[in-house]
Amino acid sequence: MADRSSRVAIAGKMENMADYDEIFLGFPIWWGVAPHIINSFLESYDLAGKTISPFATSGGSGYGRSNKELMPSAPGCQVESGKDGPVRAPRGLI
């Protein structure tokens, strides 16, 4: 996470990404940003013209710089304001 340019390989790709106009993107917050695999995911597709609606879980650091760090990985798309919440399971799942 210290090297912002590092990327993680993804095992597979969605073959029908062109069918979607809006992508709900969920991830945990690591040190105020999304994990680099989220950037890898975004960089794997042409997302121009799409809307990214991010949401995240956080143990305490908050949403931080997540959008700022994600936007360069998704050129030409609109990145909505991210939402974050505490790490906990919804009622009935435990």
C-alpha cells in the first residue's frame, strides 16, 4: 500500500461490462484509501461514460482520499461521492 503505483493481478474479467451504465463498487478502506486491487479492476475496463458509485467499510480511518486515488484509474467516468460505514455484519447474519 505504500507504493501507490503497485497493482495486483486479477484472475478474470467480466465479459459484459459494456452492458452496465452504473457500477456499485464496494471495498474496505485501508489507510484512508481503497486497496490497490480496486484500481486494478477499474484499469481493466474502458469505463468512459459510466457512473461509479463507491461504498466502503472502515474500521476507523474513514473514507479518506479514496475517490481522489480512484479517479485516475477510471478516466472518462463520473465517480460519485463515496459512502463509508463501520465494519459490522447486518442484523440476522451473525
